[in-house]
Amino acid sequence: MADPELVRFTLDNGLRVVLAPDATAPVVGVSVHYDVGFRSEPEGRTGFAHLFEHLMFQGSESLEKLAHFRYVQSSGGSFNGSTHPDYTDYFEVLPAAALERALFLEADRMRAPKLTQENLANQIDVVKEEIRLNVLNRPYGGFPWITLPPVLYSTFPNAHNGYGGFEDLEQATLDDCAAFFDTYYSPANAVLTVAGDFTVEEARELIEKHFGDVPHRPAPERPSFAEPAPEGELRGEQIDPHAPLPAVGVGYRMPDPINDLDGYLANLVLAGVLTDGDGSRLQQRLVHREPLVVDIGAGAGLFGPFEARDPDTFTITAIHPHEVSTEQVLAALDEELEKLAATPPEDQELKKVTARWTASLHSEHDKLVSRTLALGSFELLYGDASLVYRLAEKMSGVTAEAVSAAAKALRPDSRAVLVVRPGSGASGSSDQEGTEQ
């Protein structure tokens, strides 16, 4: 899609604003991204960022519980929120006439959510049930998003379970909630995005009206989550009582998503060359020709691409028959990576992958909710919302040599291997993708 007009400005209280007017349909999307994710939650409070996301839907000082739901749905709109490694987002999509309602609702809870013991206890139970449903009682639940990081990483922010352990969730207090809100949920630590059918003048006026008097608090200093890459192969094992077949997850460190975007994009294209479609290299060899696995996938980013700052993870996961060993799968994987490292992919193979990525990006950004959220997250992570509209071109510019170099960096002596075995023992914990409300 053609680059739309983007207007960016900052309110006196530090709130960054991105406006993307588009009159092609009478709807608007509003999102708020806060610069805090589960990598920022304190030790002993695993799952707290996601828990707090739930609490933000439980009313405010001026609106009773469930009022947010009623106001959006009665306007014919939809809403949600999600927690990611380095940010938490909230959004509404409504008819254009309801723009002020959405802005009021987001400003209202940015000013003062309703933090009560009743709401906290209720949402702890909700999150625990979500973990049971999505992880503990599901085959391969949390694999590899939760179970692979503790093998690959050594520091708490990168290795811990962002969905949360039950004991940590149950020990969360109102004081924890108040401190988390005061630290991270300030306008100076947030990006407001408005996309859709509105005029810039109208939006500016309404944003100043509703957000302008939200008190300023300084944004917290953002820590570095950097840690050295592994200096050897790291191994871990998980017993999954619900898994019908064994599985293996392999994790590698990726180039810095923010400061080495070209290297990061080469890894995205590499993932497509390896497993995107029946004609991809690992699908052809491990599923069709040999076959060694019943399912295989590769991805850049544990939670999808463009979801985190450094460090981020390249993953390859496979589910295989009992009679096939982990070592057989790893040997075939390493051989295919060595081939790519030695000989760059042919032009036709590369173009097929980049064309599919480009089409996917255009399709996603044609959806108002996806576009609104992407503009907000790119403004937050990269400081440049307009990068959203240049991604397809940058992806098309990834060279065969860059893909070959990315494959060469995925070395057996600097990776994590997680083996999942079916069995009767209890397994780890929980899942998270942008864990959604």
C-alpha cells in the first residue's frame, strides 16, 4: 500500500503520538503501547506484566468495572490488549464517530486504573485458568516460547516464564500493582496511535483534551537485557504428559532487531527458505524425502518478528516419530544449514520467499487493527512508525549472500537444544505470544 500521511508529535507530559489518517473506510483504530513487557517484571513476580494487562480492563477511578467493555461494544467496536517481551499494547477499533470515546477510555485508565484487592484476586484466577488452558493441559503447551529460553539464556529477564508461575502470581500484592503502574504506565513511557477516518486537526484537539492533563512522570531508564551468546551447545529436556510424539526445539541468537535490521531481515528470509511451504528445504528433506519429522517450522523471534529488542531468538522446531532420534533430526538440520552457508539460494527460491513475505506484510497492514498496532510498536521499538511502510521494500532487498551468511551463523556450537519427551511427569509452565486478554 502507498505510504499514508503520518503525523508525529509529543504532548507536554511526554506522550508520543502517531496519527495515520485514512478515509477509505469510516472506522478508526486507537492503540496505546507502553514500554514494558515481561522482560521488565521483577524477580519473584513472573507473569506480572501480563497480569497487570488484565487489571487495566477492570475499571478506573471514574468508570466502574466492565464499563470499558460496554462503551466499546455498544459503539459497534472491538478491543483487546496483549503482553510482549518489551511492550504491552491496548487497542480499540470503532466507527469513526466514536473516536472521542476511544480516546477518553484509554486516557482514563492511563490516569488511574481501579486497583482493588477484589480485582486483583479475580484476575489472578483468570490468568491461572488461561495458563491451564493454553499450556498445562495442551500438548506442546508453551513449546518453545516458554521452555526454550531457560536453556538458551542465563539471565532472569530473558530466561524466565513471562506467563507466570502460580506461586508468583498468587503472591502479587496491591503494592506491587501500584509500584508497577507508577513506574511504567506514565505518558512519557507510552505511544498513542490513531489510524483511520479522522482529520489531523480533530484528532489533535481530542488528544490534547483527554490526554493533556494526565500527570507527567518520568519514563524509567530502560535496562539492557544483553548477555553473551552461548559458547557451546546447551541441552535441556522437558517431559510433556500430553504430547503424543517427541519434539525438539533449537534456539539460536539473532542479530540485534533494532541496530542490525538488515541482518535481522536476512534471518526472516532464511526462516522462509527453510520451512515456508512444501517446496522449502527442510519440508522437502525432513517431511517428504526421508522422512524424519511429521511437522517442522522455523521462525525469527520467539513471539514472531518485530516483537522484541535485543536479544531475540531464531527457532527451529520439529515433531518426530518415536523411532527417529533427536540426533537424526539435528544432523539433517545441520547439513541443510551447511549447504546454505556454502551455496547461497538461487534467485528464484529467494524471490518466492520475499514475494510471500511482501504479500503478507501488505495484507496485514491493509487491516486497520494490524496497521494501528504495527505503527505503535515500531514507533516504540524503533523510534520510527514509518518503517512499517518500508519493510516490504527492505525485505525484497535481502540478498542471497545475506541469507547464506545468516545460515552460517546458526552454528551447532552456539545454540540451545530442547528435547520434549512424551511422559507422565508434570511439565514446566506456560505460554505467551503477546499473551492476550
